[in-house]
Amino acid sequence: MSDSITAEAAQAVDGRRARGDASRRAVLTFATDLVSVEGLDGLSIGRLAEESGHSKSSIAGLFQNKAGLQLATVDAGRAVFMAVVVEPAREQPRGLPRLVALMDHLIEYSRTRVFAGGCFFAAVSADVDSKPGPVRDAVRAAMSDWYGYIEAQVRYAAEAGELDLDAAGIEALAFELPALYEQANARSLLYGDDRPYEIAARAMRERLVRAGADATTLAPLERPRTAR
């Protein structure tokens, strides 16, 4: 076999792989948006084919079965969350500045409807919380990483003297901040109103001030949460 034929075969394989990757990304964009509105239980190869315009056979070829599709969708939702919420916050120093940035980006991620149904993980958590299996394991792993990351920033802020908290206070604040966000996400979706985000941001700021935060570091939580 000549080198030219080998190179052509490799290019053909690379081309098919690139097209497959592009198709996979396109389908998962529809899947994550659909799941944010209808939940994981409503996600099937047939439903996704109807929504995305792709054939059932092409989707089945990409994901094999419903469980494979659900796991891939959770991974895709996690990737978007990281890109929109976590990675931009990492531009800030660890501790209080990063914690504030995380909360600010988190609110905006839901408020601006990065996913049509608001917070992707709020939607999927409600679907799988009482259903053991690999999909729930994937959701739990993603949420554990997220909550752990928040707690790590709270702990670092306390150790750096940016917050005046003991171990119990660190645990409580790391619980309260995402809880405020989750309630804002739920109420905004229910009532079609941005006001819950304003309330949540203000409550986060007040809670951080009570924990000893310098108010000048909390400016991102003071900006208006205007209508989309």
C-alpha cells in the first residue's frame, strides 16, 4: 500500500470522525435544552429526533440507547455549566473574590436562560434523585463537585481572613449560597419573573457581610438583574 493511499485513508477516517463529532455536538445541544425543560425522563431517541430533525437511526448510532444518550447529555450540560459559570470565575483569585464571581455567574446563567428551562442540573436532579443507576451517579458526581468547589472557596476565604467563620459556619454558608440560587431559579421559572434573582443576590450579599466580608468585594452581587 503506497504512502499516498494510506494518507488518503487516514484523511477519510478523520473526516468521518469530525462529521460524527459535529453531529454529536449538534444533537447534544438540542438534548440539553430539551432536558432543561422536560427533564431526563422525557429524553428519548425518538423525542430527540423529533426535536432536532436528525433521524432516529443517526441518533441511535451516536449514543446506542436511551441510557447512553442520557449520560452524554449530562456530560454536555456539565461542560456548558463549567464554561459559563466556573471557568470565568477562575479569573478571580481564590477565596472571596472567586466565590462572589461564582454566585454572580451562576445567577446570570439561569437568568439569561443559557438553557431554555433555566438551570440544567436543577431539572435533572429532580428527575433522578430517587432513581439509582449510572445516570443518577453522573448527576450526583457533577453536583458533588460543584458543591465541593463552593465549599473550598468559602474555606479558603475563611483561612485567608476574608470571612470570619468556623468549621460549622463554612459548612452552613456553602449550603446557603447555592440554596438561595436554586430557589431563585425555581421561582423565576414558575412566575416568569427576574425579581427572584434580585432577591437572591441581595440575600447572598447580606449573608456574606454577616460572615465578615469586605463590602467592596461584593459589587458583582449589587448589579441590576434586568429583564432579558
